[in-house]
Amino acid sequence: MNGKYLLDTNIIISIFAKDPQIHNRLANAEEVFVPCIAIGELCFGAYKSLKIEENLARIDEFALSNTVLPCDIETAKKYGDIKNRLKEKGQPIPENDIWIAAIAQQYALTVVTKDLHFESIEDLKIELW
């Protein structure tokens, strides 16, 4: 455990739901980062909800109080490598999760998630919470 985490969308949803286990674990983290991809997924969920403005405001507040990491050329290169390796192994995973993994590799972060499929990505540090 390196204490430098990149939060998957399902962990952020647990934070919004005030999951005490997630809050306790994050309290001991050295640094916490959020991938821009997760913000997009949260916004998608907000636009499908009945409380669009309220949910978007919560996402904005969360994004402003955390370090959100963007995608750039280095991220794209890592994405291409990860996606190719998964294709060669016949182990596809959701596109957005490949981007999240690419950001994690780029910044040497541990992905915190509830999704087991991240385990199929080589050279990716993950913690299942």
C-alpha cells in the first residue's frame, strides 16, 4: 500500500453515500486523487437522475475539494498499451476503466475500487475496498 490513491467511480459513490468504512480508510491515505473520467461518469448519473441540479452541485463541490487528474498524451499512450494487452489476452474491461487505469499508471497511483476486473491489467496497483 503506497497511500497514494486514485478513486474509481464506485468509491466516490460510496463517499457520497457516507459509507463509514470508505471514509475511515481514506482518512489514513497519504494522498487522494480523482480521475476526470470518474467525474464524467458521475455527471452522466446526475443527468439521468431526478435531482439533476442537486447532484451536479454535489459533484462540483467534490471536484473542487479534490485533485482531479486530466488525460493527456501520456495517458493516451498508456491507454493504448493497456487496451492492446487486454485484447491480446481476450480480457476486455469497460473503456472508462482502461482510462482510469492509464491515469493510475501514469502517476504511479493505486486504484481504489470495488471492481475485480482491474486485476486483469498488468503493472497496475489496486486495492479492493
